[in-house]
Amino acid sequence: MREYWRNKVAVVTGGARGQGAAITRQLLQAGAHVHVVDCLPVAHEDWDDLKTDSVHLDGELTIHEMDVRDDAAWNALQQHLSRSGTVVMGVVNNAGITGARSTVTKTDLIEWNHVLDINLTGAFLGIKYLAPLMRAGGAIVSISSTVGMTGYHSAAYSTSKWALRGLTKSAAIELASAGIRVNCICPGVVDTHMIRSNDKLFEALKGITPIGKMAHPDQIADVMFFLLGPQSSYITGADLAVDGGVTSGGIFWPIGKAVGAIQ
């Protein structure tokens, strides 16, 4: 199925590192032309590994320094791609931040708007401007979280991830008749810079996954690649937990561990 992507175009947001870089590498390896949108300057060191890897892969990498919250920037990108006759076959709405992880009563409006603007409005604008460039067989994948499937103390982040699931279903309904599929991945604990940058959070999350370890970004990218391609041609409007059993185990997995019922 990797041959499918040869010379096709995909757009990935938040692609400089972590999950975004992982799916970008997979698409490049399959021969795609990947337009990566990220707020990091093109000269930033976080791009170095991806730039180096892209030289040895079959596809083509184009970097766009862009704020996903910026309506005018998305419009400009759409016009740029449209003028060159580009047909977009894959979109990954991966860009996101955690914010301060404050509770409802301790979240100020500026922080609330900042998190939702990047995590939710950025995905909305990506779909709004790129879907018109897509054709039958195209697919969009947005990255929510297991936080978007259960309760979590971080008000803005949790709300943004729940809302992404709603956005996914709305877009899936609208675009189905055009043959464009829209799905959502809900990762659990992924070993990325976002997690490791908070020592207390990193330690708290290490032991919550029934499968026994955090996900590697490539494991999330594998599922993105599946949902972007023809092997998932009858899946749309779905939320797929990729979490090592966190949501299915719920509160009863640690209870089972505590009482010795499971190892």
C-alpha cells in the first residue's frame, strides 16, 4: 500500500518533531510530497533531523513556517497549492499544545483562547481550506487524545480534544459524498518532548498504561498512515484510541493490579 503515496501530496501540521515528524517520514518514505506546516522557523534546530532524513527518502519535503490559527495564512497556502494545480490526498491535523494544564476555575480567558485556537481552530481552518483541494479517495486525520474521551483536570486542553472529535464527525458527514474520509486518533501516553518537558507529569504517566510502556511516535504514525490510505477506505467519522489499553482499562485496571487479580 505504500506505493499508493508515490507522487501524491499530503499536508501535516505540527510536523517538525514528535508524532508529526514521524508521519512525515512515513509519507516521504512512501514517495509522497509532504507539505509540513509548523510555527517553528525553518532554520530552527528542531527541523534538522527531518531535513537530513528527507534527503535519503523517496518523497519531497516542503516546509511552511505558519501559525495554524491564522486564517489569512491558510488562505494563502490554499491559493499557493491551487495555483500549481495541486491535489491534496492527505491531511494530518497534528499541531497542538497542552497549555498550563489549569483547572476550570484557574484557567484565565487568554490561556483558554490560546489553547483552543491552536488545538481546535487550527484543525478547523486546515479542513476548511484544504478540503476543497481534495478529491475522492482523500483522507483527513485529526489528532485528539484519550483526554478527549474521559475526564481530565486540564480544562482548555481537555475541551479542545473533546471538540476535535465533534469537528471530525461534522466534517465526515459533509465530505462523505465527495469521497473524502475524516477520522480522529486519540493517542494515550506518547514519549515525546511534550511529555518529557514536565518531570512530574512524566513520572505520573509512566505506569498508567496496561500494555506497560509509553507509545513511540512511530506507533501513532503507523495508525495515521493506515487511516490516510486506501486500506481504511470504509472508515470515516471514527474515533480510534491508540493508547495501550488506557481507556478500555479505565479505573479498574489499577484496581485489578492492586488486589492482585492481574499482573
